[in-house]
Amino acid sequence: MENTVFGFTEEQITEIGLTWGIGGFILLMVFIIISVARESRAGRFGTFVLFFVLAFGIFGFLLKQVIQWWLGLE
């Protein structure tokens, strides 16, 4: 018998956490970037630079998901 927490296996909890948890943190990062841009009065170009540089982490996470799907590793 597998150990479960609230009816979920460890694998299911991990999958939910990595998909929705990290997705939620990405959304939080977007709001933080907007807040930093407004408080620092970065202007259009400064806001663009903030999003461009900090979005590389988001892009890397999404690209990892696409590569896993494409190679059938899920």
C-alpha cells in the first residue's frame, strides 16, 4: 500500500507543486517586476529591460516543460 496524503501520492503532490506552485511564483514575480518598475520610475525602456532580463528565468522554465513534452519524458 502506498503512503498518501489527503488521497494524493507523493508523485502527484510533486507534479502539482512543480506545475502550479512554480507557475504561481512566476505570476508573483511578474507583479513584483511591475512594482519595482513603478517605484523606481524606470520609464518604458527601464521597464522593458526589467522584464526582458528577469523573463529569462520564466522562459527557461517554460522551455523545459516544452522539451519534456516533446521528448515524451512526462
